[in-house]
Amino acid sequence: MRVYIPSTLRLLDDACHAGEFGPQPLTVYAVTPALREWYTEGDDEELEYAAMAQAARASVGLLADDPGTPRRRVVVSAEVSAVPPADGAAELGDARLELHVVVPWRAVAAAHLDAADAATTVGKAAELWAAAQNGDDDAIFALDSCEGEDLMWYATQEIPDLLAAEGPRGKL
């Protein structure tokens, strides 16, 4: 099953060097029964996009927790077989899952991240993340504005070069 792992450039660099995403439990996003039920008319591609969009939003929360990392959303797509069953507690439209395994680097299919010129929009959303979680309309608008920024696609073999171009390890 394809899962989308919310990340940051710093976390992506750590996972690339460690050879895995973890520790567990790991919050990921995927086409869940709750998401499928919400998008009754959506095809598989639309459902995958919706799951990735939720992971991109979660990436903003990770950026809010790490003010030293570049203000660019990162989503890593990976193929995993250990997907927990739906427990019925998910809200309609929710793509979030909790994995109780690490995701090995060899399972990574691609990385998706914002262009550098999205940093202002994404940075504003990260700055207002807590307020958005509390329902502040201006903060929610800033978070929603990130959805207007397209995520670029990088193949797995391009990720090390991308990270090297962004700066030395640990200095992102």
C-alpha cells in the first residue's frame, strides 16, 4: 500500500542517512476506508492526491515544531505492507494511519517538496500552526494557502543530490 509520510528537509536528511523512517509509531497518510467513503466519486488517483495533501498539511506542523529547518513542506511516498486495520475511530475523510513499524529507505518511492519560492507562504502557515489548530480564521487561511503551492516530485535516486544542494547534513 502506498503511504505518504509527512516530513521536513531535516527529517528527510536524517532518514536518508539512517536508512529508515522512524521511530515508531509513525504517523502516515494513505487511502483509508474513511477517505474512500468521503470521496465516493473519486478515482484512485484523486484519493492518492487527497491523502498526500493531508500529509503535506501535517508537514507544516512538523515545520512549526522545528523553526531551524527550511520552510518547505516535504512528503515522502513509500510502499509498505504493514498497514494497521481501520479501527472505526477515524473521522470521515481522514487519511491518517499509525504504523508500528519503521519504514525502510528501500520502500521509498519518491519525495515531494515545495519549491524554494514557497518558503514565505509555508513559513507563515508554520508560524500560525498552533492558532490554526485552535480555529483562528486567519491562521486557517494561511494554512489553506499552502495548498496553492505545488509539490515538486523527486525520484529516490535524486534525493541525496537534493539534500546535498540544500546544505550540509545538520545545517539545513
